[in-house]
Amino acid sequence: MSSTFFIVFNIFWLLIWAVAVIGIRHGHNLAYFAAWFLSVAGMANAVVHPVLSLVGGAYFPGTVSAPFVGVACFWLFLKLSQSTRTTAR
């Protein structure tokens, strides 16, 4: 993967998540999809990067930051769970 693709790909997702924050604040339900995706992907990231380092026998880029991202995304997951929970009528 080229570094240009990597940068453009990541900037694209950062923009989507920034727009999702605005959408959530304005009550657009579709914006929650991007936030849920971020929370799940970040938690998976926290597991996959260290595993790739172990399997490859060498440092895999992102391994050091992955656990921090995972914790933040787990917190986001909890907050999203609370804010999107429906109650029985």
C-alpha cells in the first residue's frame, strides 16, 4: 500500500467521523452508523495490531497506539450504547 493511499484513506475516514459528530448533535440518526463503525473498528484495531506484531515477529505500525485507541473506542461504544438504548413500552 502506498503512503499516499494510506494518508488519503485515513483523512477520508476522519472527515466522515467529524461530519458524524455534527450529524449526531443535530439529531440525524444515520450519523450514528459512522460512530458505531468507529467504536467497533477501534476495538478490533486494539486486538489486530498486536496480533500482527506477534505473528510477524516484528513491530507492526500502530501497535503502540492501538491499545489507547481501543480504550477510547470502548468508551465510545459504552456511550453509544447508552444514548441509543430503547426502552420497552
